[in-house]
Amino acid sequence: MTDPYHHEIEDWRAERLAALTAEDGWLNLTDRIEIAPGRMRVGRDGDNDVVISAGPAHLGVLDLTGDGRATLDRGDGPQLFQPVPDNPPRLIAAGLLLEATQVEGVFALRVRDIDAPSRQNFPGIDSYPIDPAWRIEAAWLPLPSPQELTIELITGASDTVRITHQAVFHHDGSDVALLPTHHKSGKPMFVIRDATAGAETYGAARFMIGEVQGDRVVLDFNKAFNPPCAFTEHAVCPLPPRQNILPFAVRAGEKKPKA
């Protein structure tokens, strides 16, 4: 009989796979093209202002304002990109899921082919065996004052984040302090790298969501997962800050994607 913790992790893995293979997952991303505010023709044909690699030859006219409001007119009037929690505004048109993204003031059009074979034929995710020892209750400590930290992105650009807390725990007789550089659904997200990176796990980083419980935060490395850039070259992912590069191996959570 499976114990409750193993059951929890198995359920989490099933939800993770469902999210990854969903129509707005990371397996069917075909394009990420930087754009500037204005009106532009979008489509697969070369005579468009923005040429995408999926969908119709002439998809429509995209109108982007300086504050990030986007519409697409396919000949029947402008359709507004709709806000989605924890995601950029989006619109579905002609079998494509379009998103108007913005990173550090730079806009981009992100395109997903909803029925792409890469999504339909995904072989699954390899993970380490579940190890309850890697579910760690760390101290959730406020910093003396908030810090602005520059985070490098996998594209070579950078982003600036504001950090107010750190998670501190003991491992092999030493203190480890992890910085939550991002948030997901209001929860702290840690971008980490450990000694398995490259050989066993994705080389750039893995992500992990913390669960804050008062002055403690649960760091469950069995739920460490691959970032979007492990699955597509069109994603923009943060790299771990120096403090989150661990000198020891964390053999828990997801392994690097199958070749």
C-alpha cells in the first residue's frame, strides 16, 4: 500500500505531466519573436511583418499598445488578448495559441501550435525515485531589508528581481541558504542547480516551488522540475543566482528530458 507522501508525489507528477502536455504547455511552442508596439501583419508567408512558422499564410493584423494591450484582427474586427493568471495575455486563433509577452520592457509574440506532434507524441518525464529525506522544512527568514538582484537569463539578457526572504537549512553539517527569485501563484519559486546538472539533470537549472508555513518553508526537492527552456529553444528562463548553485548532488525530482 502506497504511503500518503508517495501518493502525494505521484499525484503531483501526474498534474505536472498534464500541465506540460496541455495546449498551453511548453511542448508545442513554435516561435518567440520580439516585436515593438504598433500594427503588424502576422502569418507564415514571407510578406508579413511578423513571420511565424505555423498556422495560415496570413493570420491577421496584430495591434500592440505601449502598455502591452494586444488585439488581433482577422477581418472580422479586433479580438482582445485575454489576461490569464501567472501568464501573459493570450488569444486562440486558427489552431494557434498566441501570447503577448514582456520581459524587462521588451515585447515578444509567443506562438504555440495547439496540435503539434511534439505535444501529441511526448515520451514522458524521467524522475528520481521518491525520497522523503529530500522534503526539507527550512527556516523562512526575512532579509534585513529587501534586495534588488540581477538575474541572468538563458538568452544572455538579464532581469531584476526583488528579494525579501531566504530559506535556510542544514545539509551535511553546513548551512544552505536559498533565495526565492520569482513567485508562482503567490508562492516563492527557487531557481537551483546542483552537482547533477548536465549529466543527470538539465544543465541550466531546475525550478522548485516553496510552501510557506509561518516562519518555515517546505522545500520539496522531489518536486524539483525542469524549466521551460529544457523543452524548447523559444522560452526565456532565468538562471540560478550564485547562492542557489549547490555544490552537492540532489538526486530527487525531475531528470533531464529524454533526447
